[in-house]
Amino acid sequence: MKRSIFPAAAICLLIGFLLGGIFPFPWSLRETVILPPTPSALSNAPAPGSSSVTDSSTQTESSTPLPPDNFPLLNTACAVLHALKEEDYGQVASFVHPEKGVTFTPYSTVNLEQDLTLSAAQIQGLEEDPRVYTWGFEDGRGNPIQMTISQYVDRYVFNQDYTQASEIGIDQIMISGNALENITTAYPGCRFVDFCIPSIDPVNEGLDWCSLKLVFELGESGWLLVGVVHGEWTI
């Protein structure tokens, strides 16, 4: 009986090596998704219109899998993010709400009456648009932010490589400063994904944190981009 065990064990070991080669573990996954610490919050993902914003100090990192209804939202947000990195603005435009367009907020507090809203067509042709727009006011100085769309994207949208963000919050703010975080009240019925870089240079002790929040509204074709909110340390 003992002799028959060894061939069977060898066969099992060989099968294990073959499966490991075909289905490798995704060691390259770098993003850290911050989820609510309570099991009830994990099992009952917020539906559109019921999202909540929680201070980052109350959040803990969780290895619990994302609720299934968060995957389409997160996948869409990542697709927009990678299109921004590749400067594929035609692809970015394909996600923009066809009727509402997308509103850009330079600092965390959304002001829909003041913040600039662009159409999908304007996003698609932003590199060829030489016009200078007023996007809001500079933090601290109060000077008008007057830039072309391309210049604004470089400074207030993809100022860092957010595809490498170490923290990702779904309907949650990862880091907030003294600016009012009002995404859920400014965009009722919408959801957002916060791509956050807690620190760029350790010497600055976190005062150089920045984030990019992509706000989506659920449409018939899926999640549509309606807001792009930049966050950073402000005076």
C-alpha cells in the first residue's frame, strides 16, 4: 500500500505546478482599496444616491473582497484614469455624460455655479483648443485660474500619475484638508472613486498629498463621467 502512494503524490504535485503556471497569482496588483471597516457596510454596498463620505481617520484597510456592484464603477473609473495617462482624450470623451458634460473642480469644494463644465466634444478636442478659460480661483492668492484645457489637465487633473495611487476610496474621501468635501451634496444620486496619493516626498510630511476624484452618474449604457474633482493641501 505504501508504494502506491508515491506515484499518486507525484502526479498531484505535477498538476499543481501546471495549474500554477496557467493561473498565476496577481502579485503585480498595487492599488490598495480602502473599505468601510464594518461587515455590514461591506455586504451592503451603497446604491446610487445613498453614498456616504467618511473621514479617512475612521477607515481601515480591509482584505474583504469588493461588493459585486462596485466592480463596474471601479472598472470605469480605472478606464478613465488610464485614458488620461495615455492622453487618449477621445476615449475619455466616450465616458462623459452626453447631456450634462463633465464639471471640473480645481480644489475639493464643488461649486457647480462657478466650476467650468465641458462637453464630450470639447474634451475630445482639448489639445487643439487654444482658448483660455477661467476655472476658478487659486488657493491662497485668490487669482483667477486662467488656462487652456490642456494646461488645466496638466495642473489640476493629472498632476501626478494616479494610476499608481496607493489608496483608492469608493464613495469615500481618503484624505481631506480644510476645504469642504461636498461631492455627495453637489452630485446627489452619483457615486465617485477617490484616487489618492498620501505623500509625494516624505520630507514634506504629507503636506504634499493630492487626489483625483472621478464622479459618475448611472445611465442606460453604464457609469457616465459628470465630475472631476482635484484635491490637495490648501491654506
